[in-house]
Amino acid sequence: MKNVTLPIIAPPTRRTKYEQSSDECQEALREAFGVFVDYCTAAGWSDDDVAIALIQIADEHLCSLAILADFSAVVDQTTGAELAKF
């Protein structure tokens, strides 16, 4: 299989989260995503297999972010409580 070079992905236009950041991110990733899907289908995977796998991987990633956010909140609360003792 040939080497694939992903296109350059544009960075966000702002440093902080803003209302259109998700739309802007999707647009920035669209071309690279298409190249990656083409690479996967060239390896023999069907479009359906690739789409389902990517959705599941994205869902797992989102769940892990949520778990980390919850964990961070617990750690922050615990640390704050522990520091209040001193």
C-alpha cells in the first residue's frame, strides 16, 4: 500500500472555545478525513465498515473525555477539601 500524506489541518481561529468552534473544526478536518477514509477503503474495508468503526472510535473518545472531566472535577473537589484542612 502506498504512503498517504494527510493534508495540513488549519488551526482554530481563536484560542478559546466559541459558538462556531465545532463547525470550524469539522471544516478543518473534512479533507483529511476524506483522505483517511479513502486510505482505509483502499486497504479493503468497506465504506460502511469504516464509517461504523470511526463512529465507535469517536464515541469511545468522547466517553473517555467525559470520564476524565468527571474525574478531574472529583480530584479538584478532593484537593480543595484537603487544602482547606491546612
